Amino acid sequence: MEKEHRKRELEASLKSMDTEEFIDIHFYRPIGYRWALFFRKIGVTPNAVTIASIFLGIAAGILYYFEDLSMTLCGIFLLIWANSYDSADGQLARLTGQKSELGRILDGVCGDLWFITIYASICLRLTPEWGWKIWALAAFTGFFHSKQAAMADYYRNIHLFFLKGKAGSELDNSTQQKEVYHSLSWKKDFIRKLFQFFYKNYTVSQEKQTPKFQFFFKTVREKYGDEIPQTLRDEFRSMSKPLMKYTNILSFNTRIIVLFISLLINQPWIYFVFEITVLNILLIYMILSHESFCAKLYKKLL
């Protein structure tokens, strides 16, 4: 009986089976769930768990500066630990109903800080050999990394919106985020307003990449409001679901496996090349595919 209860609670802590990746389902989510139960028991908030994961991820990134294998292995362990906390914070929020806008922003900042540290450490490590070229490569790669992560996150939340509705998704729009930003005071809410400044720009960039989806979604909301017909939800889900595997590849696990391999063979520049080539090809394919089926659904609504 207890086993069945735990199984149901673990499933409740997931976003959805449509959007979960194999490694997450069988490794990070079970570990994150156990952390979430522990943190719930001792009264730790999801945001506190996110902040802890930020420190762990930054510590991991710093260790990648060293060519020593033991340092690299410690860094790998710390980054896996950090990601288990990053899984646990969302699971804890869903188990306890402690979802918040600040938590959503912190969760995004978390990954950014990890990878900024990782990029900087790799550049410092390779500067004696590469000089300024490695910094230029990292800056170029980082630009596309941000686009890849942003669009993967956006498409996943769009899918969750049509699958579970507003309550089951973290789909935000730039208009609302701009209103939140302007409602805050630099004097009284400096930290939150600073986060909100970057987050509103983040949502703007997501929407600029998806003009056909924006037309489709605007028409859906005007025509149906919050009562979107189940048939339309199902049709959207059937077209969107095949792309979820690409959102997962662009998010964390695949890229981090390549990072670990490149570090272990002492060729960390390979990771940058992988992001620029393989992941950008997937990003372009994902955007074109999503825009294509949104255009078809938009025409059906007219």
C-alpha cells in the first residue's frame, strides 16, 4: 500500500510523461523525489533548494578549470548532485503547492549560472593554448546555448498548456511579465526587479522566434478563452509530442553527457563545437516543425 502511494506521489511530482526524458524518469526524478520528501519533512522551501543547486553547480564548474582527473570527477559528481536538486525543487513545489513566479525565475537563472561558470572555466583552462580564440568560440556558443534552452523550455510549456491547461504549465507571456516588471520598485524590490528585467526579455525573445504560434494562440484565446475544446487540445498534443524529445536533447542531459566526455578525454572544446553544430541543427528543425503545424492549425480556425 505504501509502495503504491509513493508511486502515485512520484508520478504527481512529474510535469508529464509526454515531456519527461528517459534519464530523468529513471534517474533524476526518483532521486529528486526522495530529496523532495526529505526537504518537505524538514520544512525547506523549493526556492532554498534551487539556491543550493546554484552553489553546487557553480562549484562543479570551477573544478572543470583543472586538468586533473580527480578534480574533473568531483566536478561531474557535483553537477549531477546539483541537477538532482534542480529536479527536486520543482517536484517539491508540485507536492506542496508552493509554486511561485520567483521560483520559476530562479530555476531559469540556476542553469544560466552553472553554464556561465562552466564556460569561463573551460576558457581559462584552454587560454594558454588557444588564446582569445577560445573566448570568442565560447561567446558564440553561449549565444546559441541561450536560444536552445529558451526555446526548449518554451515548447515544453506550450505542450503542457494544451495537455494540462494553465494550472499544469508555466507558460508565461511578455505582456504580463512587462506589467510585473513595471509594478516593481528599484528601491524596494531591487533583486526581484533585476530578475524580472531579464525574465521579461527572455519571454520577448521566445515569442519573437514563434510568430505563427503567436497568431494561432491569440486566435484560440479570442475564440475559446480558457475553454479550449478537447479535440483541439488533442490535435495540438499529437503534433507537438514528437518534438518533445528534441526539447529534452536541447535542455540538459544530452549536452551534459557530451560535456563530461569532452572533459574526461581532456578536449573540452569539443563541447562547444557540439553545441554550435548538432544542437543548432536540432533547434532549427524544431522551430520550423513547430511553426509549420501551428500554421496548419491556425488555418483550420479561420
